[in-house]
Amino acid sequence: MSGQGYRTQRRRAWWCLGLGALLLAGAAPAAEPERQALVIGNAAYTGEPVLVNTRNDSVDMARKLTGLGFRVTAHQDLGRRDLARALTDFVRQVRGSDGVALFYYSGHGLQVGGRNYLVPVDAQLHDALDVPNETIPVDTLLAGLGERGDTAVNLIVLDACRNNPYQRSDRKAIGDKGLARVEAPGGTLILYATRPGETASDNPAGRNGLFTQHLLTALDQPGVPVEETFKQVARGVQRDSKKTQTPWQEGLILGQFYFRPVVGGGGPVPPVQTGSDAPAATWTEPQTGMVFVPVPAGRFQMGCGGAWAGECQDNEKPARQVQVKGYWMAKTEVTQAQWQAVMGNNPSNFKDCDDCPVEGVSWSDAQAFIAKLDPGGQQGLRLPTEAEWEYACRGGGKEETYCGGKDLDRLAWYDENSGSNTHPVGGKTANGLGLYDMSGNVWEWTCSAKADPYDGAEQRCLRNNDAKSARVVRGGSWFLNSRYARAAYRSSNDPENRDFNLGLRLARTLSP
């Protein structure tokens, strides 16, 4: 998966046409169904400006769905072969499942002869004759999902936004305006971003397209059936567009589905485990769009022992039982775009990658970033303690070698697969709490002082005016081998050190 967008500015591409699709499958049984999602964002088309809103739409949707309990597979900028493969793999995954299957696509789409097509980033379209060979027909995907039968709940959202990408003054238009209606398979509900055959707002002043902006908000409403969720989206889009754009529903589902159910109120419950002092919802920091997930309170064995006992270093001993209160943890490391939005500069060595983690950041720089982002501490933003970091890395204190399991290539960028540079955040598999890149990519500062052996400092935050003792960093980096990416591995740095593999991830006090 290539880069995911956090850019705060958007270059308006007059030919941009986004097509988003959500496919939700499986009526809610008594037991909690599995939630699976495929998210694709095609933004970097050959010879055209990058579609920043399109990229943001797919990035934000993937993160939203992860917070809602979906197991998300996400891709960026797929050519035809990879796009076809991703769709085929997804249909195979959900074909025999009774769970929830969701597909989201953001990128160019067009209609020719009443058929809708997804446009890969490498498509070469000169006239309508090229379309069948250069694009992927939507009805192929619908046919595959239709095999699940009438009792499935397939929910399809076609975001036919913006203008036909291939309607140019220098040649005859390829395709017609907007997207066409499609016949829904049994047990299918279709939502268009606007009426079929019409186009939708590009929303150049915002982070997201107008439709996805409202969809992201509506998904967080607890206890609302999916049909009503989409009606909320339609009402909001119509209002903000001054009735120039109205999302449109077709089809029928027989079961019920709730994106965020009320516990005990019906519908599948997202598999986010919460303690008595932890909330169930994600939280988004409004200035940067940084998404936080709840980390439930718990007790765990911190340090050397368990699954990794044979690999431990002396400073990881002795293992100790640690009680952690509930808190929030950012799903990704702070990116260059987020740092730039707050600080007005970019200290990173690997620049020109808005979605890559910021690096070259000292502990003191991190404190300055937090102070400027959250003046007065009203949002409760801070660095995590060392104990909080390890507890979150291990998905709530599980016995895991790395942050999310044993397969490091699946979880992390480190020296054997990084190509000697950082990579966009969220490109590897998340751990059990939905946190990305806790192993690898860049070291992450904690707020704790280094103490060998453990003496309780791992559960405390230093203040800015504390003595300049070494601060703990965790997680390893793109520059180092697998040993440093272990969940229990401890290292430290001087608080003024600005190494090119030092970055940060924020925590948030539960009740600031």
C-alpha cells in the first residue's frame, strides 16, 4: 500500500471524478459478525495533478472504519492489474462469510453506455473503445457480491462526485455525466453521492469531498440503522450544497446493520474492548485530523518474559506487573503534514512525503509541538508513558514479540524492508487496538525517564523543567534490525537529540 494523505491543502482538478463504494454484507446474527473492509484511494493519475481530497477521503475512511471495528485492508494508487486483484481477493474473502463486508473506493470513475467503471491510475483512455480494456466495470464486483444471496446485506455507496475526468476540450468526451444507475443484486442497498447522471461538489476548500465529509460524521452516530445513517448524509449534503447536490438511495436490505450500535440495543457490537473508564468511540483532534483510539485500563506484565523471554536484554529485566489506567493513543505517528500544520516547518530528513512520519524531532521539540497544538492542555494531549506505550504496542498487554504479533514484515518498516527510508504511516498491518507502525518506521519518544532496572519511572511523565536525564524511546525504526522492533525493547536518548529516525506518537488523557 502506498502513501495515505494528511494534506491540508487541495489543488482543484476540474476533471476529478471520485467514486466511493461501501459494501456491507451479512444480516446481524445473535453472535457478533466479523467486519471486513477494503479501502482503495486512487489519487496519483499519470500526467495529472494529485487528487488530494480523494486521497484524504480514502485515508480518513480507512481510519474511521478501523475505529468502528473493521479489519481494514487499504491500498493507494492501484493500476488496473492490482485493482482487479484487490477486488477479486476481497470478494473471495467475504463470499462465504456471514459477517460485514465493506468496500470503499475513492478515485476516478465514469459511465459509458449506462455501465459504470472504476479508473485505475495507469489507464490510457483515448476514446470509449479503450474503456473495457483499461478500466474495471463496477457490475463485475456487484455480480461477485450478489452470489452471497438475497439474505446478505450488500450496501453500495457510489460517490459520483465532480466532473467527468475525460471530458476535455481537446477531444471528444469519454462517457456521460456522473454515474449511471445500476441494478442492485438481492439484499442490496445503493447510495449515490448525488442523483445518478449528475455530479457532486469537489469541495476544494475542505479536507474531504462534501459527501465523504458528511459520511464520516454520520458513521459515528450510535444506535442508528444504516438506512437512517445514509438519510442523515443526504440531508447534510443537500443543506450545505444549497440543494445543488442530493445523495440518492436505491435497493433494499432485509437485515439490520449499525455502524455504531448502542450496547444492548441491537445490531453487531464493534470488537473494541473497553474498561469501566474507557470510551467506545474514536476521537479526532480537530486541527490536524489525528485519530485516537481508546486503550482500556488493565494490568499486564511489562518487560522481559513470556513469548520473548529468550531474546530479552538486561535492561528489560525484571518483568513487573503494571496497572495502566484507560487513555487514548493516536493511531499513527505524527506525520510531516501534521507537524507542518502546527509548527510551520518540517525538520524531517526525508521530506516531500506529507504522510510519512516526521523525524529529526527532539523530546523538547515534541513538547513544543504539543504545547502549540493544545495550549493549556485542554485536550489532554501528551506523550505516552513508557508503560502506556508498551501496553498499547502489545494490544492491551498481550504476550506479543512485536507490536501486533510475530510477523515483523507484515507489521513494520525496518532495515530489511524499508529501502533505507521512512514510509507513509498506516502502510503495514495494525495491531489489535488498531494502532499502526508501533514497531518500526521511526523511534517514538515517551514522556518517561530511563531507569535501569525498572523503578516506577516507566509510569510517570517528566515535565519540561525536569532534569535533562535520558528519555525513553520505543519501537525501533526503518534504520535498525528486528531486535530493536521488539515490544519489550528499551532505548533512550538525550532530550535534545534530533536524530533522523526519531519521531513521536501522541497519547491523550482520558478526561482532560
